[in-house]
Amino acid sequence: MSETHPLRGLDDWEQSLLDRYPAGLTPPSGQSALDQVEKPRDSFRNLGDSSPPGVREFYRLNHRYQTLEYVRGKRADYGRLNRRQMGVWEALEFLNTLVDDSDPDADFSQIEHLLQTAEAIRADGHPDWFILTGLLHDLGKILCLFGEPQWGVVGDTFPVGCRFDNRIVFHEFFADNPDSANPALQTELGIYEEGCGLDRVLLSWGHDEYLYQVVRPYLPEPALYMIRYHSFYPGHREGAYQRLMNDHDREMFAWVRAFNPYDIYSKGATRPNVTALRPYYEELIARYFPPQINF
């Protein structure tokens, strides 16, 4: 176990979500393609006491190092979008080189998981941009391939620059965060104004914010909220940080909550046929993206 990679793989973090929210991540009302998944929902990521020990260490590092200064630095660095120029499908294949052997649910590739998510959304008749969001939502994990540590790629996101809400998982680890010793950053609002809106709030750095920066010129606003805030569990699941949000944030979070079940519960036993599905998704990508974009 290292400070860079305390988890066996990135999916260990997602496993911890279902351990915390075993009945809280439910599909949209009515019939859903998620109902066709062959495994019982309560068998997904229900690890209980067998949760990998690396998860706790992961959160210790995440809460220690995700400071206001760190987040500002990463946003400025990656906001230049100068790492690579790729087509979207090429980027998906690049992500596919990130091997994760830790998933207890299926031995699928990164692209297969993204296609399972997108296909479940597609089967439920959602708009094409919603389907595309399912395909792309984890693409920001290519941060690992750019050398970023796991704790700077995944994890429940939370605002920096104000008090760390006690509804954040493993809240006790924030005692080691240097920002906890700065009284100006430990009031309820901190550096922000009440009702300022989340677009003016700095959340901890990871694959959500990075991918948002990459795709924000191309996708509609609900898709951008899904991508940017799907890991903001303290906000959209626990109701924290309401004083920083505005009415528009609260309205748009309905899309975030609609998206999350597809991400978690679409990992069933049936593997998608990547070759057969690729032409449809390449055409879908072309509706929204140019041949190459900056990463």
C-alpha cells in the first residue's frame, strides 16, 4: 500500500459507495433497463465488513491533501487542456489501458463499463445527450494515466475553502488537512458568499471536475451537472452545503440523482459487444464533438 495507490484499483472507491448507500441509489421510478440486470441489486458492492483496508487509507490521504491551494493548482494546470489532443473514442481507448483488477462484479474493461452504463440509459429512452453522458462519465479517470495519484482522481468530492461538513465520509481525517488550522477557511461559508452557486465554489480535485473542463463547450447543461457533480455525495445525497447552492443548482441536481443509478447498477453479467456498438456511439459522439478535442 502506497501513498500514491492505497486502493487495489479505482473501483474500490465505488465499492465503498454501495456499502454506505445500499438502498439509497435506486433507479428512476417505473420500469428501467436496470431491472433487467441479472444479479440482484443487493449483491452489488455489498462488501460490509470485508471492505478493502485500502479504502480507509485512501480517504485519509484524500482528506489530508485536498487543500484549497492544491485544488487551485490542479485546476490551473489541467485547465490549460494541453496534455493530449484526441478524438473522444480514441480517449476511451486510452482510458482502456487503465487496468483495474479489483472489481468484484465483472471482469470487464473500462470501455465495457461505460457502454453498459450508456446502453442502460439508452434502453430507458433517455435523450441522446444523456446516453452520451453515460458513455463519457468516467473518462476523466485518464488523470491516472497522466500520473495523478488515486486520491486525486476519485473519491467523494466536497468544497474546499470553507468548513468541511461532518457529513463527508471519514470526516475525522480532515484533522490532518492544513486548511483545518486556518480559521478563515473553517466557517460555514469560508471564502464564499451565501447562495453564490456551485459554479463559484471550488470542489476537491478529481475526474469529475477535470472531465467537466474538457467537455463543457460541447454538452448541454444537465449533462455537465451530471459529470461535474456525480461524486458530490455530501451535496446530492446528504443535503450538505445548501447555503452555497442557489435554486438553479438544486433544480439541476435532479439530473445528477437520475444519472447515478445507471453508473452503479448497470454492471451486470451481460457484456456489451464493443465492436457491434462502436458505429452507433461514434455517430453519437460526432453529433456533439469535433474530430479531436483537447485533454
